[in-house]
Amino acid sequence: MAQDATGKAEEARELTGSQIICEVLIREGVEVLFGYPGGTIMPFYDALTSYPALHHVLVRHEQAAAHAADGLARATGRAGVCVATSGPGATNLITGLATAFMDSVPLVAITGQVGRPLIGRDAFQEIDVLGVSQPITKHSYLVRNASELAGILHEAFQVARSGRPGPVLVDIPKDVQFEKAVYQPAKYQSSDAYLEEQAKKTPQPASALISRAAELLAESKQPVILAGHGVILSNAYTELKAFAEKTEIPVITSLLGQSAFSEDHPLFIGMPGMHGAAHTNRAIDASDLIVAVGMRFDDRITGDVSTFSPHSKLIHIDIDASEMHKVKVATVPIVADAKVALAALTEAVPQSNRRTWLHEIRQWEDAGRIRTQQIVHDESLPDPVSILKAIREATDGEAIVVSDVGQHQMWTARYYNWTRPNSHITSGGLGTMGFSLPAAMGVKMALPDVPVWAVAGDGCIQMNIQELATLAQEGVAVKVAIMNNGYLGMVRQWQQFFHSRNYSETPITGPDYTKLAPAYGLTGIRVTRRDEVAAAVKQAMETEGTVIIDFVIESEANVYPMIPAGKSVHQMIEETVEE
């Protein structure tokens, strides 16, 4: 029989559907949820006031509810929860659900729906949210009876968190929320118990595949490890480090894999892909074996797949069988949890020495560093490297940094120096502008004792800027760094390279953040000189509550290097000394 928080056995009770929702959320360990009330979800909000253990955060837009739940989930590994009403409330969640789906983030979205007699009749604020959400969720449910509500909700949490995580939507008609049913906690298994049970059943990777992978590793002279988000999702930090050190293979982390492996480690060699370091991409191109762990060979990494690492074999480890051979044909496909597979592979291989290969990569890196030092820029303006260095120094590298999407995202990924596990959170697959502010709020509410910074561009920050009101209301201390160049920077960069500097609709204005922040009861700082950067970051850290720093950077600063979309590493655009 299930037990309540005091350890007493919970007896079956007759409850309304709305009360059952609250009971399930508590049993699933939910403490914070994000949402916005409306007509068809109103019964749930009526019941919510009787459950003080559930802290509801009233966001100012439903998209922000999904992103905040996403941030909480990425920070904790638990399923984030967001709530919306039917019609526009539900559709406003869609971008957030798609963001979580593309990045394999566990999330449960609860939406209200018109009463059962009205479904299919184009009632006020009716939308087929199941049909809309099915391509971007692991599963979607329409609850037709209060008696099935508890089972569906517990299953939703299990689906969201198991295997390859992802978002799940539960659509609940208004009359089901009023309807009464007997709730028997003992009948249902929480997602924690379910995952624990599944872990005991998890089989080891096939011994034949591990043996074949070990053979390839023994034969390889120039291998690389490509570590993706799956390493973080499976909490395989220790296993990745042990495998890399035993085999002495250089480690590359994808955008979502950053902070899976300390960048201070001598085997770390950078981020790959369109804006990855030149020496990192060159190492992939020259490699004879790729060990890909929990990553999906996104086009921003591969470019032209036919020319991507043309002479390498591939050991691909991923929990999702559908990723095997989808982009690159795997020589050894290992469908397994990254933590389990890496441990098995480490045990199967002997200690190796690949210092010659690593030394060659470091020579490429040194050559690129010397070349970069010859390029002169305006030293008076704040620049991305100085901003990121100041944040890292002020937080001793212990901050969780939530970056938005664009040039600032690539600068943050490349130059922050990630050493704390799971400290880089960003929208990777969907590339959702407006992600950082609400997601950072979710992270901070999940981990209140950890410093949290949101890094955004002047375009991104304005997409969900209304959440400054939520941050003020909740008293949440997120520090916000805006890299303000007066442009939609990444689009402008593409226009510079591929559209003859025709900056069509990319110049963008914004508010005076030193006035906007106080309007919300927050603090705003403007920085126009590089020698003011460190002091401004220190001031933000010492100031209570959310602080916005408007860093005015070079208007046409670019992210280098850059591999044009669909091209190969040999067509990389690098910054020229003459610029």
C-alpha cells in the first residue's frame, strides 16, 4: 500500500479529477510547476490552493512555462511540469514542447480541454492539441474518465523519464476535472519506482558488440570521442572520464554535450561543427575511428555527411535504436544506456598510449591560437570572451549558464571553459530564441543555492522579456548578460557572408535596460567599456535579486570559424588577419 509523507498508509478516497491531479504530482515528487490559468483548467487551479506542497509559478506566457519546466528538468533530471488551458493556452506550449523533444528533456504538460460533450464541435477555445502535439512529444493522452486519470498521469511521468527522455502531454476535459473517482495510491507506481525497477532489468550490451568495439579501438591510431547530451542524461561523467583516460582518446563535446567532460582535462580538445574550433574539426576529419556517445550527428556537426570524417569507422552508443545508421552508418551499433555501455567498454579495452596523436592535434591548436592573436579588434568595447571570463571568475566556475540562441550561444559554448558537470544549458536541436530567461528561472528555482546566469542577445532577450515580472514576483535571482550588438547577430553574419551584406531586417532596437529593469523592481546595468566588465559582473553577483547587464559589444563581431551549411571542414571560413 502506498504511503503519505508521514509514512502512514494511504487509503482509497473519492476525489475529484482535479484533486487526483494534485495527489499524483505530489507522489511524483513535484514541488514546483509553471503555468497560466484559463477556463478549461480552472477546476485544477481551484483544487491547487488546497495543496500547499505544490508551488505554482504564474508565468506571463505559456511558452515560458514550458521553457521554465524544461530548465528545471535539465538541472535535476526529473520531469518538469507545465500547465495551460485549452486553445491558445495549449498551443502556446508547443514551441516549448518541441524544444524539449528535440533535446530529449523529460517534461509533463497538463492542458485543459473543453468538456467531453463539446469535443469535436469547434467549441470556444477548443483545439485538437493531441493532433498538434503528437509529432513533438513522446506520447500524448486525452483523459476521458476521472477513473483513468491517476494511471495516465503516473504513466506520463514514466514515459517522460524512461529510455530516451522527452515531453508528454496530458489533455484533460474540464468535466473530467470535476468528475469524482476513487483514488487508490497503492494501485499506481511512481516514476521513481518504475525507473528503479527498469534499471534492474537493463541488459548489458551484447558481448559480441563490445568485443568488436574493443578490436576497433586496439587497431585505431587516430580515434576521437564525440560525447553528446546522452552522457549528461545518463549521468555517465565518471564512466566517460575513465574510458577516455584508459584509452587516451581525445574528447570532443557537442553543443549539448558540453560540461559532460571537464575542459580542463588534458584529453579535451573542443567543440565540433559549424562553429567548432578549427583544430577540433580537423581532428575529426583526420580520425580513423569515432566513438560517438549519446549524440545524433546533427547537421550542424556533420555539414556535408558524405565528406564528414571520410576515413573513419564508427562505434555508436545510444539508448535510442532509431539513431543507429540514421545519419552515419555505424560499424558497431551499441543500443544501450551510455553509462552502462561505457563501463563495459572500459573493462574490455587495455590501457593505451595515443600521445603522438594528441600532440599532433595540439600543434594544430597552437597554430590556430598564434594566428588568432595576430588579429586586431577594438580593445575598448566589451567583447564576448571578456564577459564570459568575468562571469566564470566571479562564480569560481560553479555557475550554471543558460544560453539563448545565436552568436552569443556559440561564443558561450566556445569560450566559457566548462568544468562543472551539467553546467551548460541551451536549446540545441530546435534553436529556440527566447529560451534562456524562462529556462534560467526554472534552473534557479530547482537549485536555489547555485549561481545561475542567462546569456542572451538583444534579439533573444526580447522574445520572453515579460518573464522579468515572474522573476520579480518570485524573488528569483537570475543574473542576465545581454550581448547587445544592435543586430539579430547570427542572421546578420550569414547576410554578410552569403547575401553581400544586405542586412535586411536584422538591425534591431530595444529598451533601455537600466530603465526597464527598475520598472519591474529589478536592477539594470549598462556596460560600454571593456575595463568595466569585471566590475559590473561583480556588482551583479553582490546585488540581491535578478540583475540585467546590457553589454554593448562590437556591432559586426562574428563567430569564427564557420563552416557554411551543408559544406565540409575543408570549406571553413576563418577570420583573416587583415580584418
